[in-house]
Amino acid sequence: MTQPLRKLAPVAPAGEVSLYEVRQKIYPRAVGGWFAAWRWTLVWATQLVFYGVAWLEWNGRQAVLFDVAHRKFFLFGLVFWPQDIIYLTVLLILSAFSLFLFTALAGRLWCGYACPQTVYTEMFLWIERRIEGDRAARMRLDKEPLSFRKILRKGGKHLVWIALALWTGFTFVGYFTPIRGLASELAALSAGPWEAFWIGFYALATYGNAGWMREQVCKYMCPYARFQSAMFDKDTMIITYDAARGEPRGARSRRDDYRASGLGDCVDCGICVQVCPTGIDIRKGLQYECIGCAACIDGCNQVMDKMGYARGLIRYSTSHAMEKRLSRAQMFARVFRPRVLVYAAVLLAIAGAAAATLWLRVPLKMDVIRDRAAIAREVEGGMIENVYRLQIMNTSEHARALELAVKGLPGIHIPGEATIGMPAAESRVVTVKVRVPAGAQPGTHRIEFELKALGEERLEVEEKSVFIVR
Amino acid sequence: MSDFTSGFWDVYIAILTAVSIAACAVLLWSQTKGKAPAAADTTGHVWDEDLSEYNNPLPAWWRWLFYLTIVFGAVYLVLYPGLGSSWKGVLGWSQVSQLREETQKAEQQYGPLYEKFAALEVKDLARNPAALAVGQKLFLNHCAQCHASDAGGSRGFPNLTDKDWLWGGEPAQIEATITGGRNGVMPPWGPVLGEDGVKNVAHYVMSLSGGSADSIRVSKGKDIFASTCAACHGAEGKGNVALGAPNLTDKIWLHGSGEAAISETITKGRTSQMPAHKDLLTAAKIHILTAYVWSLSNTPGQ
């Protein structure tokens, strides 16, 4: 059975229709196979990380914590400060180039296997199937009049969904406020209003999007879906129905020679439509609704196996391969085309540069703010003194003794003690006097502050400033 | 104060806003249904010979989001003052009222702390690290522009970390200086003394702090100093805190040491002003600031 692509609500008088589409509920049928297994692998991989990592400890604190209130972002051994925003930029660039690369290679891989919308829909569907049964049973249940059994099934499903959604919201907020503290606060019903709001908000988003909205999110809300197709070309592997092999489709008896009666390999069983989470018919060709989940490939392969036909009536293939009837080897050879190579090269270069800068990152920062109004003053012995405020940030989790030096003018020095003690992960403003001996040339001189951690080779930062003599 | 000179524009914009919102609702309602498209899957429009447009209608729930924005707009205009200056909104909110509310909240939060600090003597307050931390913040905001962030001063702006005080370094004197400000005036003596006279006085002044000076000029300058300068700076040049006259016998020079700078001071005079802060800071804040400044040159508890 096939579903009509869309239905517009009929409105009187005759000839007029609603200009809005009425949503038709989709009941995706369960499917197993190579690609479904891949999707489940990714569901497990991403969700074990998401639900699990929040509970890991590191150095006596939460291993991954984005502490917005204190503007410190912990990622295992690394502590990022707002000044490290460049790494967020790098992460976004890496994500963008990964998207370009994977989309050019094989279309909407992200959508089909790893997008949270897909992952949570998959989890919610699994729960739905456990409680209400598979496609046919669910359709039957929806048509049934209200009964105790129906309320029990439906209510039970929503309860489990809400529980999972709340746990998801709780975990999400647990990345921004320490999750163990949040758990005990929730147990004592004393969580702050904002924490409670965001848990509720994220839970509602999960429940609404994965339980109710599903394909509507991909079809109408996701901008990603629309611009991904701009990255396709004729050598991009997409989920394709081999029309030359399948058509003309039709039911047939196993005993007959279907080729003799002029039929193709497609038995028109409709499995590919029934398993589709967006309710499309892949046999109509590439459509914008297709999220590339490959459920139809798994479904069709099962049928082909049963019929004793070769697998791959629906498969990952390219437009070129279809047009020119290329072999698999010929098709894969076209993976190494300039577009893919350039994307891959840029991605590798940025990833390499990012890894190198992370490795060489000095967990010490300094900003020099010169006193602006008090320009220069004369102190004992006719020496000229300038005053600076140094914002020193120790972004590591170790307390350090720092030594400050200044260079750039003959005889320039910092009077008195120039060792600064910095507690772990602290920012501190230090007022520093800098002197030059009498007789310095009036004017503005370039100088440089050097901050070194005592007993550590690599830990050194330099910052430019000016010294004014008048 | 409104930028518009006539109340007409106020009403005009209010009506325009209300009509626009209503028009949006009417437009949305009137565009809900229409003739069925000719072909099922396309809008029937064709461009550039073969470019046709797929008919991908919005889902019905999307329309309700549009209506929701209209409801939001209407509710917002009822709650907040968005329809001309005569409608104050049900919530009575304004920027000024919000500022007042937040100021009040801050006063409630920090008031008790300031009260506690205000009740303490300056010398006791200077022993309280929390008060000194507040004092330093106040200093950096209100004083550091002239006196530098280490309070070490600059040319023309006194150093507050030493024991040399123009107007006195006792807590009461410091508090009076911050509250009422000070005007330090040294009149110009150039026209009276002449170039040579100024030079002689300058050499005498240099000798007071043990600097190298021409001995003939020193002895000539001494007489002029006694008749002209001693009135304010004292017979021994030790200064007078009642007048803000600096001590000339130490090595601290507000306007620069050396013959050239001292001669310039004598010839042209100096006018220095410390602004009054009584209108800028509350008495409690001035009290804490006094404790901070006093602590810079005194060790509390001694």
C-alpha cells in the first residue's frame, strides 16, 4: 500500500481547498538490516557519550562542564576561558567542513544516522513499538474506539516518553551546572528556577520533537535539510531506486517467469514506503523529504532475499552511475574528484592546525592596561615611573609562582618584588610600577612585559605596551 | 521629552500599529483557502521555459504559529506602554521604573553592609579586608584617573601612599578632602620678583631639601623667601596643611624638581583642584574610601 504524498483539506464551496497541508500521521514500520544496525550503533555511541560523560570526574571536578556562570569551560584536562572563543569558532568551522565533505560523498549522512532528531526519534519509536506494537498494530490501535486497553497503552507510552525526555533535559542541564549537585537539588526539590526551567524546556523539546513532530521538524523547521542538497553533485551517493531494473513494477506469482510477462524486479510490495520515517516513496526519485536513513534499502533487501533476487534494487548510488550504468568500482573511483579532495584537504589542514594550537596552548594570559590619565611621574633620584595594571589569568588548574620582567629601554626595571603568586584557575589584576633612570629620551617608547612561570620552561607569555617619558 | 512637537504623531503611530496587527490577522484568515492548483504537485507557474515550482504548502500547525504571534503582539501592547505616550500599560512598566526598582534592590542588598562599615572608625575599618576591597574598587572607579591605580599620583596629582600630605593625613582631614574637595593656589611671583629673583628663590628652595645649589643665589634667595614665601610655606619651608602649602624640605615634588621646574612654579604660580565628591558618592562610600586611602600610608593597629 502506498500513501498519497500530501492531502489538502477539502473546503466548501467546491473548487476551493485549504492552502495549508493537513499532516498525515506516519507509522514507520520496524526494519532490520545493515544500515539499521549502523544507525543503532550511532544511537548507542552518541547517547552513551551524552548520558554518561556528564557523570565523569576529573581532577576532583566534573570532567566536562560548561560553567557559564563563572565563565569557565572544562573539557577533561583543558580549561577554556571566554578568551578562548577562537576554539569554538574552529569547532564550528570543522563541523561545517565535515558536513561539506560527508554531504558531497554520500548525501545526508548526518541526517540519517547522527542528527539528534533522528537519534531521539529512533529511541522514541522503539519505545512506541514495545508498547503499542509495530506499524499495523499502531494503526489499528489509533482507529479503535477509546477503551481501557487503549488508554493504558497510550498513557504508558507517553509516561515512558516523558520520563526519557526529563532525563535528557536533566542530563543537558547537567553539562552547565554540576550534575551531581543538580541531582541532589532535584531530589530535595530545591533546584533553582532557571535550572528547573531549562530541564523542563529541553524535556519538552525532546518529547515534542521526537514524539509528536518527528518528520515535520526535518520537512519544515530544519534549514540544514534545505541547503545540504546544494552540496550534492552527480557523483554524490544517494539512496536510489534502480528504475531500469525494477520497472515495470507489479505483483507476481513466484512460480511464473516474471521477466517473460514483462515485469521488472520491483514486486510493488510497498515495504520501502512503509518503513520510511518521512512517508515518501523513494521510487519517485530523490526528494527533499528524504533524510537518507536507508531504511528503504534494508526493507527492500529483505524482500529481494525472500524473492531470491539480487539485493540492491534500492541502494546507495549516484546519478552518474545510474545514467551511464557504471559498475560499483567505476562509481567509487569517482569519489576522488576535486570537490571531495579539496574539502578533505581543508578539513585535515584545519584539524591539524587546531590540534597543534591546542597542544601548544599556554595556560597563562596577560593583558596590559596602562594608566591613561596619570602619564608619567618623577620619583626619587629623578627616575621616571609609569604605572600599569596587568590582568593576569592562570587558566591551568595548578597554582603557579610567576616572575614578571620588562624590557625595551636601557635600565628599565620593576622596583621591588616581581614575583606574583597565582592560585589555580584564577584571574587577578596586579598594579605594577615600571621605572627608567633619569635622562631617558622624552616621548613614547615601546616596551614588552614578560611573564614566566618559575620552574616551567614553556610557560611564558609576552605582551606589548608603551612607556612614556616627559 | 518627545522628539515630536505635536501629539498628533503619537496617535497616528498608535493607530497605525493597531491597524497593522489587525490587518495581519485579516490577511492570514483570508489566505487560508483558495482555488485548487491545476496540477497536483506544482503551482502551475513556469519560468524560463521549463522551470516549474513545486507546490509545497505549509503545514496547518504553522498557521497557528502566525496567529500566536498576533495574540502575542496584542497582549504585549496591553501589558506594556507601546501605544502612544498616554497608554502606560497594565504592568505600568517603564525604563525609569525598572532602574528605580533595580537601584532599590541593590540598596537593600548592600545597604546593611555599608551601614555596618559607616559605624566603624576609619582606623578600625582599615583593618577590615572586605572594606578595603570595596575601597579599592571605589578608588579605581573614582580616584585612579588622576592619582593612578597604585595611588602613586602623577605630576600635579599627589602621591597618596607616602606620609607627605598637602592637606593633612589624619582620617578626618582625608574625609574632608574627599567630601568637599580642595583648591590649592600658589600665586605667580614672576612679575614681582623678576627673572633673577625667581632664580635666587629657586636655588634657595633647592637647598632646603639638600639639593645642589649656587651658594650666592641661596643666600640672596633666603631673604626673598622669608619676606614672600614664608607666609604660606612657613619660615623653615615645612609647609602648612591648613592652606595646602607643600613642605619644601623633602624630596617630594608635586610639580617637578630641578631649577627649571621650580622656577616655572614660582614665576607662573600653580592652581590645583581636587573636586568635591559629596554629590557623587554617599557619605558611607566616602567613609570607606577614606579608610582605604589612609591604609595606603599607615599600618592599621599601630
